[in-house]
Amino acid sequence: MSREPDFRELVGDGLSPEEEARLRRAHELLLAAGPPPELPGVLAQPPTPQARIISLAQKRVRTGLVLAAAIVLAAFALGYFVGARDDGSSLGAGFAPEETAVLGKSGGRLAVVRIGGRDDNGNRPMLVTVEKLKPLPSGDYYTLFMTRKGKPIVVCGTFNVEDEDTTNVRFSVAYDPDHFDGLMLARYDGSTHDDVPLLRAPLT
């Protein structure tokens, strides 16, 4: 059990009577109040500060980054929207053909076939643009052939059209066009299983 602190040991000698009387009253009040309660455990450790100081320059940088990201997203969305509404001409963006064949008009129909260079895998891109082709009934479709001596040998691809406006389709072929001498656009008839020739052009 600890003893009460002695007033004289605390203040020492040499005080004036008035100062000693004032300090003695304060000392007696402290003794009467007793020791303070123990600190609760929850307050034993100081709380972790939650706030951060952000300088004005940091705020400006963050605002600039957010604005830049918003601009990029808006541009991407706009490009996607425009591309989705395009009639297909965007398929030809950056396309560098090595050979172009125009399949002559017949009844106003026209087909232009552009063949690109061989890629690292040995495939060649092919961009086909057609006009004035009629939408076909279910089961029918258009077929582009490579020919030899006027006869269809291999299929480049098949497609359909929604209306008679310009339609662009892109194929990829693995063979060398130099092995053939022409192209033929035909309509496949689902009821007769025949390919009806529509347009032709030589490959030079």
C-alpha cells in the first residue's frame, strides 16, 4: 500500500506564508479526490488516423486522370457506335490488295473482289463488295468461287444480303490465287441444290 505524498517533500522550504497556504489547500483537495480511474483498455492504444492530407497538386493530377479516362472511353464508345452502324465499308480500313477483280455488271449487279497478301500463317484476306444483289429466301445464298477454265473449283465463301445496297464481306483463303484463272459469283438454290452463275471475271 503506497503512502500519501508528504506536502513538505513536494513543495520544499522557502515559500511565503500565503503561497504555502494556497498550495496546501490544493494538496488537501487532491488527496480527498483520490487517484484517477484506470484508463480503459479500448483507449490504451491511440486510434489509427483515417484521414489523409492530399495536396492541391495531387487533386489536380487525379482530376486530370479521371477526365482523360472519360475522354478515352467516350471516344471508344463513339467509334464502336459508328462502326456498328457502318454498312461494312470499315472492313476495308487498312486493307492493301495485291489483286483486284471486277465481276462485270449483269442486270445492274456488281461485285468487286480484292485479294490481299499472304500472312504469316499462309492465309490471304479477301474483301468482297457487292451492289444490287437481291435478298434471297431462306435456304438460298450467294457463293464466290475461284474457277479454272470457266469451271468453279474452290469456294472462297458464302454470304447473304439484307437489301440491294452496298454490302461488304471479308473472307480468308488458304490457297494461292495464281493456281486459278477466274472468279465466279453464283446463287445457290436451296430447292434444286444448283449454283446459278451470276457474275464472272478473269484473274490476271
